[in-house]
Amino acid sequence: MRSTILIRNMTDLSLKVLRCLADGGFHSGAALARAFHVTRGTIWNAMRRLDAAGLEIYRVRGRGYRLAHPVSLLDVASIERSARSAARCFEIELVDIADSTNTLLMERAASGARAGSVIVAEWQDHDGGRIRHVWHADVAGGLTFSVLWRFAQGASSLGGLSLAVGVALIRATTKLGACDVRLTWPNDMVWRGTKLAGMMIEMKGAATGPTAVVFGIDINVGLMKPIAGQINPAAADLEMACRRKLDRSAVLGMVLRELAQVLGAFARDGLGSMRAEWDRHHIHH
């Protein structure tokens, strides 16, 4: 599949170049080569990878390269503004590329990372089995992130946790203006029957607690339409559901805001009334 080729070909340099181009101006190959201490041929290869990822790049002799259309790259300050007061619950780390944000955060958890640690990647190289299918988060079009939360209880007492996270996703997307978004068992979110987001939960701890839990979440925010048709199973994006353009940093901040509330409530009371809320939003309700 084309998505697999894109994943294998994306590099740190490609994303660094994309960050330069995101200002909307022209950048010469020579200037980019100097900035990154590489050859112009290496910059040319980075541009080819961005082309292959579906980004349209203008090439003008004497002026250089420029994106044909603006892209929204992630920004920690913007994420925190969107999260509002909930931002104090999180410590956000933005990386360009990760094999798996879940694996990386589980390693950090084992080393004592604080509850609320978040790793968000502009590009994930490998889905880690998260969604059990090839998942292609469009360049600057999706969200791929993991959140660490710590519970005093053992894993056996955390039944229904994935449902609670689903409730947080529904609340966040509804506040963003999404319509017709539904949940499926056990960990996907769909729009009009097509996949919009997926989640995977990993836990580690003693039988009686405490337990470290990492939530890995992927959300399609604004896929390029040709690529959306290539994902298996069929994929939707949040902009379709909201009928407007969205800023990915603002979306992530909103999701974190709702996660902080839901996870705090779950730690105190378990699934409780959130089960009825999940049921109301289930695809077969």
C-alpha cells in the first residue's frame, strides 16, 4: 500500500525541512542545505519524500521551494492554551518521528515519568499494533500521541477504562462541533460508519497496584482526500465531521482537557455514570 511506502520513507530531515517551509515563504535549496549542514542533493531527496507524502511543493528557479498550501504543525504552547487549566496536569513532549509513542512512553513510565506525561509525534513510523491495520496519519493531517496516567488501583480494578477514554474523545469532538460521531467496541471512533480515531491501552504494575497506564490515541484531523481513500479500513477525518478546518494543536488541547476530567473521575469513582454516556454514543444505540 502507498501508506506503507510513505511511512518508510519519511525522515527527520524531511520534517525539519517541512518546518522551514511552513512559514509560507520561498527557501532556496542552497539556504536549506547550509541550515542543515547537508548537500543540496540531500535537500532534493527530502523534497521528494515530502512530494511522496502528498504535499504539493512549488519549485521556482531563482527563488527555491515553497508549499502550495499551508500546513498546521504542532506547537506545545498552542496545545497548552487549548487545554486551558488542564494544561497543569500534563507535561507535553513533541517529537518529529517516533517508531511508537506508546513504546517510548512505556519506557519513560518504567523510569519514573510523572503522571500526565504526553508524547506527541508529527509522524509515527510504526503503528505498534495499535489499530491492527496500517494507519496512515497524513503529514500535518493527523494526531498520534500517548498519555501516561498512574492509578493507585491494580489492573483488575481498572475495567472499563477504555470506555472512559472513549467518552473523553466523544466530549472533545462534540465540543469541536462534530456531528454523527459514534464509538465502537472496544476502542475506535467512527463518523458515519468510517473510522475516525483509534486507541490502544497498555498497563504495567503490581496486582494490587499501583498501575501505570499508557493510552495511545490516533485521530485523523484533516486527511488529504486521495489518501483517505487508500486507508484500510475506510477512514474519515474530524474536519469532515465538524465541517470546518481545524488546528491540530487546538484539537489535542481539547482532548487533553477532557481526558484530565474523565481520568480524574475514573480514579475516584470508576466508570460509574460514564457507562451510560458511552452507551448513548455507541454505534448500535
